[in-house]
Amino acid sequence: MSKARSKVSRKRKFYGNRFTKLALNSNNSTSASEVKLSTFDSFDVPEPEFHGSTGNRIINFQALMGIISILCCPERYATGLKLAEDSKEGICSNLCVACSCGFMTGFTSTPKENKKFSLNTLLVFGLRLIGRGFTAGKKLLCTLNLPCISKNTFRAHELKLLEAVQLCSEENMKAASKEVQNLKKSTTCGVSVDGSWQWRGHMSLNGCVSVISIDTGKNFRSERSSGNMEAVGAFRIFERSLIKRDLQYTEYYGDGDSKGFLQVKDIYGENSVTKLECIGHIQKE
């Protein structure tokens, strides 16, 4: 019985790969690994992107000290760096990095604006936006184990915000008065006057009086007062309408309460202001 013919596997022909052309054209005796590595130099590797790399973050102070302690100073000493808190103002700190070689540098936990930490201002502003004050902020910071802001610091930033709000509101009301004058081609206009208290029942000492243009719906003034608030507030607003707004509020739109109107009806002269009933108030009643 004849033996089966043994098959000899044919050697596969090499057609090359993406590195073949580089290897054939190279006159140097470089290895294949070096050729492969050299191809990566031509690729544009994008740098990693850090989304949201601006703004403020909350970081544990001990974790930050641990990271700083394992770093080396610029002189490449083997000793680690130490982080210290020189002082703090509210939830912000003045920090210092020091090394045994004598190297030392200071920095702040958040940027400063006009030598003041802006983050403290943002904290006070945020609390005021939600109708909360110092006590609520203290509870929040204690819960988060953050440094508490002092009452004096809170009040200082509160006054700074109040000044900015007053300046902004004054500019807006000046623009509103100019808009009324351009619309009516006159320095007289009708306004709706009403007051509002913090609590119902006219028992609150906190409230405001608003004078709103009938033609544009823009607010000219919101005045805080107490006691006989609506009458006092209306008088103050009408009294300075010529000086600050260059307008005369000759038509008084209000509810059935005549106390406010009686205070202003002769403010520009005898019977210079006319009382008109507000339809919205009548419908509400």
C-alpha cells in the first residue's frame, strides 16, 4: 500500500504592512521597534481637556496638605513641602507653602477683588437671593464643616451688595423716566401707587411702596417704610419726582384707601394730582 504523499505547507508570501515602506526607504540600520515608535511622533495627540476648570471647589484641607507634602521644591530637594494657613476671612484663606531649604511662597484659596475675597460676597448674595441671612448661612457652613463667616464680615459684604443694588436700581429708574418722557412727549404722567407688607394684617414694620408708570409699566421707586407706610412712602416718592425723575405724577391710580392720595394731591400745587380708581384693585375687592 502506497504511502500518502506528505503535504508541504507553502510559505506565505509577505506583502508588507504600514511600517514596510519606512523600513525599506531607511538607509540606517534601525530596529523595527524604533521604526514603529518613530511613527507615533507624527500623530497629533490632543491634550486632555478639563471640563469646568474654572470656578470654585470644595476640597478637604488635610487632603490638600497631604498632596503638598509629597511634592518637591523648585531646587529639587528631597525634602517635602509644608502647607500652612496664615489667616482666614470667612470661607476663604491665605495659605503659605514652605520648604526646609528656605523656599516659601504664599497664595489665596480664591481670587481677590479690591483686596476682598469675592467668594464671601457670593455667599452673602446667594443667601439674600433665597431670602436668608447670617443665621442660615452659619448653619449651612457648620453642616458642610466649612469655616464660619463672622457677623461683621457678613454685614460688610451685605452693605457692599446693597450699595451696588441701589446704584443699579437708580440707573434703571432714570432710564425708565426717560422712556416715559420720550413716549408721552411731556413731563407729566399717570402712575399706579400701592404698598405691600412683609406679613398680612398691616402689623409688619417692613414693607415697600411702589410707583409704576401706567404707560410703560416701569417702576420708578420702591421705598421702605413703617407705620403709616403707604402714605409716607407715596409722599417721599412724589416729593422727589421732579428732582430725580424730571416728571410730575399728575394722575394717581390706587385702591379705595385715600391716605396716600391725601398726602400728595397738592404736592405740585393745589389739586395738582388727580385720583383715579385702579380697575385691578376694584376687581380684586
